[in-house]
Amino acid sequence: MKQQYLFSALLATSTVSGLAAQPASAQVNQVTGVQINPSERGIELILETADGAAPQTFETTYGETLAIDVANAQLRLPEEETFRSQNPAPGIELVTVTQQNPSSIRVTVTGTGSVPSAEVISNAEGLAFSVTSPSPVSETQPERPAPEAQPPAAQGEEPIELVVTATRTQEQEEELPRSTTVINRQQIEEQRNLTSNLQDILGQLVPGLATSTQSSSTFGQTLRGRDAQVLIDGVPQSTSRNAFRDLRTIAPAAIERVEVVRGSSAIYGNGATGGIINIITRKPTDEPLAITTVGVNGSLTNFDDSIGYELRQFVSGTEGKFDYVLNAGVTSTGSFFDAEGDRIPPDPNAQGGFADAETINFLGKIGVDFDEQQRLQLTFNRFDDRQYPDYATDPSVDEIPGRQKARTREGLSLDEPPGNKNTLLNLEYNNEDLFGSDVQAQLYYRDYLTRFFPFDGREFPSLGNLIYQSRVESEKFGGRLQIETPLSDQETARLLWGVDYFNEDTVQPVTTFDAETFDASGGLDFERTGERIWTPPLKLNSLGLFAQLSWDVSDRLLVRGGVRYENAGVSVDDFTTLANPDEVIQGGDLDFDATLFNIGTVYSLTDEVGVFANFAQGFSLADIGLVLRNAPPTFSVETLRPEPQKVNNYEIGIRGQWDAVEASLSTFYNQSELGTTFSAPNTVVRAPERVYGIEVAVDAQPSDNWQLGSSLTLLGGEIDQGDDGDYDPLDGFRIPPLKVTAYVENETSPGWRNRLQALFSGSRDVFDDSTAFGKRPVESYFIVDYISSIEIGSGTLQIGIENLFNNQYFPVVSQLQSNDSTYAAARGRRLSIKYSLEW
């Protein structure tokens, strides 16, 4: 009854606040006219607004086009839905103004020889830009022949969406011969009203990606049935001893957008057998901007013990040739409770969690534009995530007959808190015209540590019969150099070529604990006794050479293809194991290589509909550390099968974009001769595998105030464990059940937006009611979330309710666990309230 009262009061508060916000229509500015006036440097572009307001803008470039996104704005021209001006000034070929989404406008300015530049200037009529032509404008400048006339833009034409991850260069999304998903800043901020965990956000928004594990681990959250390669600004977040925590390395508030390439790829090297998740950090703004955010969150099924908070500050701007970004924040997360009001273990699936945690993220970025072609940028990001739980998982539930949900015990005493630390330093240089080529160079350094919860391994001889707490420590440095060279004067053919290199040192030590103290405390007190090495130090270095050709055969036919050669080496010193501490196992060196290909094509059937086909190979290095830590005394490093897992991915698809509807359909099949499936927590099976599936996404905007959409993902997969042609189903950690998402969003009144989103996860039972690890039956569940944003005063109030109807369910990964102590329920109804002030 108390929960029902709180929920009703919240909805009432949201409604009253929204009604109060109606007169303050500053959230969405109406652009009622567009002016272009000649100037000494080029043109002056004015977006006329009803009250002369100047919304926030974000810039990007591609080819010879400058794109400016205008946030919180809607295009309301009296006669047309788009604006288009051909050759408004020498050096400027085209200017367009279009509606990008319900609350964002895109302005594009295309130059004739290079990219124009623009700066915001003050103007009483609205938002004004001073656009500088790429070539000097003067009365004596010779006239150039005007380009061939082009047809006017189609009514309701969507703006260009740029993707860099799929090809390592900026491309229009519709020109890519493969499936991609781009999650922009507005979507991230919207989902942050529900969760601060990037896995939850991506699981909701990305077709092909399994639902969230609701833990700090991505073990069981595959992309197209395989592992994804996670990058931050192109820097790999993986470690040779796979801890499955690559997405728990940066706060979502520090992210500008996320680009997801679905399907195997080798364009960035090792690890993308299921695809690529490239996290792109916050971009600098043209004008000085500061945003302060404060928030509170908690469970509505047990609010007092679950209260958390968020404090965050964002500062950005541009001063002359220099620009900067600072984003610092701390997030405190309380305990999690299920829909029945019971506490969820802080280590829900024995893979780590993010309840009872404090997370600090600091992003700093400074850039300098030496001229219109050259830019240097330095990025630093520090992510520190630590759990401070007073509760531990209760192992006694494993002794109770029948299926029991995991529960907790109070009194945990632990000196070293579980969590993740990730430090990233990234230096990037770009020259858009070095002897006619676009050159990008990158140097990076990464220092990473992740610490797990303790484990009682006294019943396992392979673990030395120890009580221990393990951690993975890794250092990586590397660099990338890529050069894009046009092969024709019209740049219809371009060659991207370059080299990647990285060097990584990784080790997995353990802290051991006293058994008598542990038993006397009922398994809650951990008294340190020493340090041991579980996975020996691994030195991994990798060199990749690549070439990628882009050929625009005609206006309707595009071809993309390339090759990558990868050579890697692993060095292991002599080592011992937990099981045999007195037996020294001889180390050694391993070398392996792989050559991988890709080719794809896009054909435009009409201006609105295109089809694509793609073949691409991806690869992943074997988790050698997992094998070494379980090595018997007679083991030799040279006996390993170190060759990479090579995955062949075949994909065809169709996508369309009309005035008010955007849709895509793709189907794929991928196959590998050497798998990396876990048959038990410490065992890897290298056997032939195949995965196949279908992905559908539809988004529609039936009116100015309404937006809705849905996606569907359905996968299947098998493994030939005997390598005899007899395939059996892959386990549930690899192949998730059917996933369907849907949303409806409405601008209820100016300054007040509401969104309902749903997720359905289907059932899967292909192992005849097996109780083995990863093979248990999975039951379906359905959840609904509510998000609201309200403009109040000079800021925005954001409200989010996760699991709106307080459904009691278990995440897929929990249902697959063989022990009840790791069969943790999902979060019940949770509330988040934030207020962001822009100044």
C-alpha cells in the first residue's frame, strides 16, 4: 500500500510540474524562418526563433560538409518542411536545414573545395552563424562554373547520420554495407534517468545485443551470439585474461554517442567476433557551457536502504584555436531490492555487481586546431567504481530442496572492495590534407584493474583448496596510424590503409584468507594470509596491417572491401598454479597470425529504399590465461592451440527511410572452426560453431508530438563438440531468447516529454530441462519503464521509473546458473529524480 501511495504521488508530482512548465517553452525552440545574408567571409546564416532564443549547438564534419546539430529545436517553416539553398556564396555549394528528430535540427554547409567553418554570433532574431567560405571571398575572385543543378530535397528528408566505427572513416549510415546502431547523446541522457549502467542502456536500445545481466559482467550478454569488441575513442578495453567487464570502464554521462557495428569485423583488430561497440566521449562545444546535475535514486520496494545520489559537473567551450571538455561526477548507488522487497546480493551471479557502490568518473579533454586541416587532441579519463557492501551471498540456499532465489547475510567484513579502475590517456592527431591524403595518428595508454568478490574454493583441488579473492591487473599501450588516399579526382574511390600496434601485460593474482576466521564468522570475515598468482603474467603484443577500399561505382551502387593481416605473440615465464604451488611449469613463447577479408555492397533501389550484402571475417585470440591457470604439472606452453578463432559472417539486409518512418531488416549467418564456448566456469571448448538470426527495427513519427518504435532480435546457434558434423545447441550464455523492445514518446506540452518503453525476453528450453551450467530452461519476462523530462525554471527535471509495474522476474543469466546462491532476482520498481541546470 505504501508503494502504491508513493507511485501515485510521483505521477501527480510529474503532472503538476509538467503543467507548471507549459508557459516556459524554452525546452523546444520553434525555428520559424531561415535567412542567408552575404558577408565578407562568406555568409551569415540566421535561424529565426519566436523569442530570439539561441539553442545549444554541436558541430561535426564529413567530406567537405560542416554539420551543425541544434538541440532542443523544431523546424516550423511556413511553407516547406526543409530549407535548401544552392550556391549562396563562392566556395559554398549547398546549405540545408532539416529536422533531425522531434527535438533536434541539423544544418549542413557543403564547401566546393574543403570544409567551411562557422561560429555562433549574437543576433536578436534567433540563432546566427557566421560561415566562412573555404576559399577567400573577394570582388576579384574569378567566377567558377556553378555545379550541376540538383533536385530539391524531398519533403521530410532526414539529415545525414555519420558513422565512423564501421569503416574507421566518416560515412553516411545508409552507405554502409552492414547493420549499425548509433545511440546519440540525447538517448543516453534519457536512459540515464533509469540506470547508470551502460550495459542496461545498450541492452534496451541495440538490436542483436542480449538483455542486460544486471551485474558488472557482460558474461552472457553477447552480440549476435558472440563477444563484442569494446572501444573508447578507438582504444580497446579488452584484456588477454577476459574479465567480461569491458562496458564497466566509463560512466554514461561522459559519453557523446555509442556506435555499434553488428556482425564480425576485423577493422579494429582482435575481439570483434560479434561486432564492435565504440564509445565516443563528450565533444567540446563552440560556446562556453556549464551544466550542473544533482539527483537521487532508490528502490520503491525498500526506499530507506537503497537511497543513492548523483553529483555531476560538465564544462566545455572554445577559446580561439583551443577547445576543452571537463566532465566530473560521483554516483552513489544503494542496495538493490527485487519486486518482493527482498535484498538482491551485491554479487548477484558471482561475477560482480554495482549495488552498494560509489563510482567516480573524470573526463578531461583539450584540443587545438592548428589550421583548418590539422588538429591535436589529448583525452584523459579515470573511472573508479568500488562496492562497499555490508551483505554477502548466503550459500545455505543451495541446501534447500527446489529452486530458491539467492539471498543475503549481513555482516560482511572485507578490506579490499570489489570494483573496477580504468585509467585512459589518448593522444590523437589529424591532418585532413597531407599531400592530398587524410592522415590520423593515435597513441594511447591504459591501466586497468578489476577485483572480484571472494570465493570459497576449499572443495576444489584445482583452486588449491583456498579461500581467495582474485583480481585482474593489466597495462596496455599502443598506437594507430591510418591514411585515407583518394584514387580519383572526384574521390569516387578511396583507399584507407595503415597499421595498428599494442603491447599488453596482464596478470591475475589472488589474496588468500584464513579458513578458521572465515568459518568462525559464518563466512563473513576475511582475514588476509598472503598473495598467490593464479594466472601467470602474460606479455601480449600484436601488429596489424590493413587496407580498405571504398568505391562509389554509381549514384546507386557502392562497394566496400578490404584485408587485414594480424601477427601476435605471447610470452609466458615459468610459473606455478594454485593447485600445484611446488611444481614449476615451463613457460614459453607463442606466435600466431591471421589474414582476414571483408567485402560488401549497397544498392539503392529507390531514393528511400536500399539493400545491402556483406561478408566479413573477425577474429579473437584464445583466452590463454584461462588455460594456464588450470595447467597440470606436465603441461607445456607449446602444446597450446593458440591460433585465433576466425569467424566468417554473412549478412543481407534492406532498409528504408521515408518522411515519417524508418525501418530495417537484416538476417545473418556466422561460422567458426575454433570456438571459445565456456562448458564450465574454468573450461573453454574449441570446436566448430555456427550462429544465425534475424533483426528488425522500426521507428515512426506519425505527428510532431508523437514518436514510437520497436525492434526484434531472434537468434539460434549450434556447436559441434566432437568435430564430427553432429551439432548440438549452444548454451544460453551464448544464445539469448527472443528479445522484443518497443517505445512510445510524446511531447505532452511544450517543455514536457514522456516516454514509455517495454522489453520482452522470451523463453528458451533446448536441453530437455537440464540443470547444468548454462543449460537450464529460461522463462520469459516483460517489463515497462517510464521516463519524463520537464522544463522548470532555468533547468530540466528528469524522472525515471524502472520496472514500472514492479514485475518479479529473473534476468536470463540468473536463470542459467546451476546454483541457487547465484539465482538472483532482478531489480523491482526503482525511482530516479534529477535536476540539471545549464548556466
